Amino acid sequence: MLNAHFDIAFVSLYAFWGFFLLLVIYLLREGKREGYPMESPRSKYIYNEGWPAMARDKKVFKTDHPLPERAPERDISGLAVKGFGAFGAPLVPTGNAMKDGLGPAAWAQRSNTVDLAFDDHKPKIVPLRAATEFFVAEDSPDPRGMKVVTADGKIAGSVVDVWVDRSEYIARYLEAEAPSAGGTRRVLFPMFLATVHPTEGEVRVASVLANQFADAPAIASPEQITLLEEDKVSAYFGGGHMYATPSRSEPHF
């Protein structure tokens, strides 16, 4: 009698619904590993997780080389104030936002270690002077020796080398020699925020002014760059599109 009322189709349907429900809950929990729990502006003891609660177990990534430990959160107290007295109000920089790393110029507190290539575990981003097996293609303009012209039309320096990504086979940064208060210094700036004009012999950087170019974040080693330094350099030049001049941070109609 029981077998007469057993329907394999209904059992399969209910099993699928149960599996799908568990899958959704699992994905929601896993998706909260980044950015949760959210801190409340009302109190440092209030955390917003929502339902379901975030996963409590530690996720382990197996890599060929050990991953660096997570760096502590940045302390930006004293660098900005709230735009108005309400939860979620934007922060207004009180100093040089490009140097302080705020807003579009914000950088993450990444590990101050060098990113390594997957195959040989050597530094991934290096200058051509250190990566002798790489070269600029014959049908591409070689920016070395070209002048660096900034948004104010002034010459901020001259390109001395190209930094390549050995894993992706592309140019990541350009290195320039720029005049500074103490003489000259080397400045690294993102290739993707520069435009090469071979006929004029110029590399144009529209995001900053000439006096700001020499103040870009420095790197510790002449032939390698860390993850933290990458974030700082890219954030500085990217943030210049809003903070380089007062008019850039104002609305345009």
C-alpha cells in the first residue's frame, strides 16, 4: 500500500528544493567573508551581519608561497571630517587628500611585500633594466627619453625606464627622473594613466600638475615594488583627477 503512493518525481523535486535552499544559505555565508561584520557608526560594539550569520571558520588558501598576514586598518583620524552630522555622511579632507590617501586617492593597507610571479616566484613587476629578456616591441613607441608633460602643460621630468609585468607581458609603470627640492628623484607612475605621443616626444599625464608629480609616493627598492607601494602610487595619480585642482572637485554643469 505504501509503495502505491510513493512518487519518485515528488521526492526528487523536494530534494532539489532542499539542496537549493542549503546552497543559497551557504553562498550567502561565504559572501560575507569580505566586508562583514559591518561596524555601526552608533557604537563600536554594534555589528551588522544580517541573516544568515557570516561563516566563523577560517578559510585557508593553499599557495606555492605563503600569503602575507593582513595588515592593520588605516587610521585616518585627523585627516578628514564628516561633511554633515548624519550617519553615512561623506568625509571631507582637511589637508592634501592626494598625499593623505582619501576619497578617490584612497589606498588599501596591503602587505608591504613584493608580488611574485606564479612560475618562478621572482618579483613580478620589475624595470626593463632588471628584466633583460623583455623589450619594447619594434612597432610600439619607446617612451624612454621622452619628456613627461602634466596637466598644466609643464615638463615634470623625463622617462628613464619602463616597468613590466613578467606574468602578463605588459607595461605597468613608467619611471621618470623629476626635479625636486633636493635635486632630482625617481618617480613611478601608472602606464594606464599616461598617454605616449611619439611624434611630440612626450608622455602626457593629465591627472596631476608638475609640482605634484615630484611629490608622488616613493618606493623603497630601485628594482621592485611592493603591493602596498603599488596601491599608493596608483591611488595618488588616480586621485589627481579629482584633487589636483580645486575646480576638479566641484560639480560641473
